[in-house]
Amino acid sequence: MAVDESPPRPRVRVVLADAAARRVAADHGSADLAEQTPVGEALVKGLVRAQLALALRLALVVAAGLGTLPLLFAVAPAVGEVKVFGMHLPWVLLGLLSFPFLVLVGAAYVRWAERNEQDFAALIRRPEK
């Protein structure tokens, strides 16, 4: 077994004051959030509204996508008699293809909600001019 004979590295002294000095002094956005000022409340309300609007839009997409299918089959019963892969079309659409549709809508929601949160974080971290 070989022994590493390189000289030991010099010790590094870590001081709490050094870490505090590195922090940005004028971080008003984070301070507004932490202190729950009216500005911080307005910022959080904006994020909540953006997330709610996104959720409502995608709920409307799901309702329109899946909710109109039974209506279509009730209005035009001949469409419900069409067979695809040996199964009636309503079973294929509502029983099989609805799950990948819901997964795609869920993935889109997660992606866009994370983008909203990243935009919010960038707004908070933005340096004041």
C-alpha cells in the first residue's frame, strides 16, 4: 500500500463574519417576504394568482377534452358504435387514452408551475436599480 507523501494542505479558518459579509446588503425582496410587509404580501399574492390561473386553465382543458366526449356520444350515437382495435370508440377514448392525456396535462402543469416559481424567485433576487 502506497502512502501519499505530499505535504498537508494548509488549514482554512472559517469565520462567521466572512460569510455574513458575502451576503448582499440590499436584498429588499427577500426582506419584504421575511418580514411580511405589504410589498411581500403583494408579491406572494401575485404568485398565488399566477398558479391559480394556470390550474384553472388546465382544468378547463381537461374538462373540455374529457367532458365533451360523453356529450358527443350522446348527441351522435353512431360515433359510439365505431370500433377501433376491436373495441368501441368510447372505451378506447375514455378508458385508455384519457390516462396519457391526464399525465400530459399534469406534466405540463408541473413544468409551467415551476416556471412561475422561477420567475417569482428571479423577481425577488433581482437587484434594485
